[in-house]
Amino acid sequence: MNFQKDLKELQIGKDIHQKYKSLQGTRHIIQYESPEYVFTLSKTFKPKIDCFGVTNRCSDGKFILFLDYDKVYKDIVINDLEVLLKKFPKSFSNFYIATTEPETKLENNKTKGSYHVVNFAKMFKYQINEAIQYCNTDPFFKTIPEKTAHKCHVLRTSEKFWKINGNIIKEKPTFLEKYPRTTINPRIELSNPHYRFFERHWNIQEPFIRQPMKFDNLKSIEIHKYSTAKVEQCEQ
């Protein structure tokens, strides 16, 4: 046993640990080199961000479909929606699509972006879970309800802002289009408070044809604050 060597290793470790704890900022790499030792540590700080979103749960225990796509071709989103309309005939109303960041037009004539999709037709949870499996959404989004206390999907509807000073770092989603353009009249009930909420927060310009649609008489939805995982009732 080399006591001096072990003592030197211990001291180097302590020095690096102190430097590691004192770091401020977003990302740092610490490296110490000697003829015998090379220590490299990295430290990444996640920004403390607050934002608000709405859950897909209705107050009667049913759910509506939310989809979340990150940095995908737009035609993948449209193809997914076509698949759902064929797999679940007369079960969905029109889909409403919003962008969470500006779209990019690529040289291959494709459009790339990040999208939120909402459908106001109400279903049981197992039906929503089945429908999502046909879609190319973010993989984490598919399983998030089982990993959180609120047990449902959430789509952001506010800006993203720093928790410390409240500065906005990302704008809220922007309504893009209804798909398909022709109105679909499903057999099942639609969520009235969800539609009214998104109509206002997405500033949907094209009026939703409410007749002969069957809207429920519910009054509230759940608003979720990401930083605290707190769910509150929001009267519409």
C-alpha cells in the first residue's frame, strides 16, 4: 500500500469536489491532469422554468386526445391523423394543430416543426392510450401519465418563463390549422370546456361548427403548473 499516493489522490479528489460544488452557470467541465492522474467532471445546470398547461382529463372521468411532436416533418403528423380517422371511424372530431416553435422550410420541400394536436371527442382512457400507440409522438409523452401524480397528458398553453425573475424564454403555442378542413361530426360527445379553453388560448379564428355537434355540459378543466406539479380546477 502506497500511503503517500493514496493521500495525494484523496487531496486531488477533495479539491475537484470543492470546485465542482462552487460552479455557477449552465455547463462546466473540470479537468485536472498530472503525470499519473487525469480527472474530468462535467456539471450541467437545468434552468428553473415555470409554465402552465391543461390536462386532457374531463371532470366526468373521460379524456380527450392530446398529441405532442418534437422536431418532426409536418407530413408525419398529418399521416398520423389520417391513420386515426381510418382506425377509429366516427370516433374523432376535427383535429386542431398548433406549433410550439416556428416551422422550418427545408430544401427537400418538407416542413419541419414541433406541434401540439388536440381532438375534443371524449373517450375512456384505454381508448386514448390505444389511439396514441398509432402515432409518432415523442416517446416520453406516450408514457408520462403513468409516471406522474396527475395520471394524464398535459399540453403547454402558456409561455415558458424563468422561475427566478419571470422573464419569458419561449412563447406560447400558436394555432396553425384545423384538420381536415371539412367538418367531421362524430357519434360521441365532445368536451365543451376544453374547446372553449383552446378557442381562447390558441386564438382560433375559424369558428368551430357547434351544431349538430354534441357538446357536454361540463364547466371545468384541470390546469397544471409544471414546476410544482399542482393541479387546480379552472372554471370556464
